[in-house]
Amino acid sequence: MKSLRLAILALGFVVTTSFISDTSLTDVYICKGPYSKKYHYDKNCRGLSNCSTSIYKITLTDAKQMGRSLCGWED
Ligand SMILES: [Zn+2]
């Protein structure tokens, strides 16, 4: 039964990993200014303090699809 236990362990690992890496429910903040190419975990981040537009809350998945990368203050 050793292989069965290994299989269960492996399955548990996959489930745990996919849960942790599921970014679809993570909210991030972006500025929609013309030079904004970053996203922020912290709404009060100094990288957002000079944003010229409103600050928008979107999901991390959307931010990545927009080609955004993590803010330099938060990486
Ligand atoms: Zn930031």
C-alpha cells in the first residue's frame, strides 16, 4: 500500500499548491495614469501616492493580463 499513500500525498500536494497559487481571488490596486505599469498589494503604497487618476481595485489575474508587474517598492 506504499504507492497508494504516495499517490494520496502527491494529490494533497497538488491541491495545496494550486490553492496557494490561485491568484484569481487576490485583489491588487492599480493607477490608471499613462505611465502606470505596476500593480500594488498595498493601497497606501508610496508607489501609488503620486497617482494622477483614481486608484482601482482589480484581481491579480487581471493585473497580469494587463501586462502589469509588481511595484518596485513591494517586490
Ligand atoms: Zn506599490
